[in-house]
Amino acid sequence: MMFSAKDKAALTGLALTVVLGLSGCSGSSPSPDAGATATSETTTTAAPSSSGPATARDGSSLLPTTEVGACSLLGADQIRQALGDAAQEIQTGEVAGTVTPEGVRNENCIYPLDASGATTHAVILEVVTYPDEASRAGADPWEAMMSPTEVTGLWGEARYATNRLSESTEHVLAVAKGTQVWRFLVSQPTNTPTWEPAEGLAVMKKLAESAKI
């Protein structure tokens, strides 16, 4: 999948660049609520590599899929309830994750919304955990969001945006608290119907509430 320079500037970190061949939803959960459960469908777990952790182009180490717990926060049934008809063809959740040399841990859960598996038509949850609050405060949780607006009533400081790209429209909700940032993203191709911003915000808040955020 190819993006223009403008589109690349708007993408939410690793969430839209991971390869969907990585799979599995077991492992520790990054949820702020240890009692939170999800109803995700059965997923597969990739076999561990015998040659040690792989390294991404930016120097980050790729996490074993068994250590990425993002899919435990948000299940396919919860997504269906929030998105309605837009999630009729939702696929099994897949995960990928990295940790930077500075200790920033990035976990992604991707639910494709059709059999193509394209991230331009998917629900993506990204959980970023910083080593301390100072390093989180030095980052910009809203940097990949176009004209974000403040959102109240969630677990932490939150912003919502509608990113209109050349190949897709993204509804993005980011929540920041303590050492963590949670990003919920619904990406829909430009040739399919999507929600107006107010409707999109309502859908994204349902996803965040389902994840106990």
C-alpha cells in the first residue's frame, strides 16, 4: 500500500505501517483496568524466532506476538456493537509491537474490516507505554491528528480528529494518562460511506468505553 508524503505525515505511528502477517492476541494486557475483559475471536500465535528479537528500521526491537496484549482490550464483538453495519465483515484481530532503545513500548491490534486485510479499511488500537511520565509528557499524543478537538468524559486527557487522506478517511480518538497513550482508529476507504465528525466521535467513544479507557 502506497501513501503520499501528506498522508504519511498524518498516519498514527506504527499502527498503519505494521505488516498484517503478524498475528496472535495472547500475552499481558496494557489495560489500566486489570479486570477488563474482551470478547475477541480466536487468534493464532506466531512461532517464536530462534535467532532473537528482530529489529525495525528505526532501531526498535520487534516484540514477540505473545507479549503484545492490545487485542485483549477490545474484542470483535465489541467493535460490531460500536460500528454496526460497518463491521459486518470484521476479521480476526492481529497484533504487532515494538520497543524503542529508549524503552517506549508500542503495541498494536488490527482488526481488518474486510477479507483484503488492508489497513485502509480496519479498526486499529495502538497502546504506547513510556518508561516514565516525564518522557510521556515530552511526546505529543496528537501529532498525527488533523485539527484535533478536546473530548471529555473519558479516563484521561483526550482528543478526536477526522483525518481525510487520499485513500481513506480516519476517525481517530487518542487518550493520554500517566505513562500511557491509547489511540483508537477506524479507517475507511474514500469510496465507502463514513460518519460525519459528531457521529464518528460517538462511535470512537463507544470503542474507548468498551476498552475501559
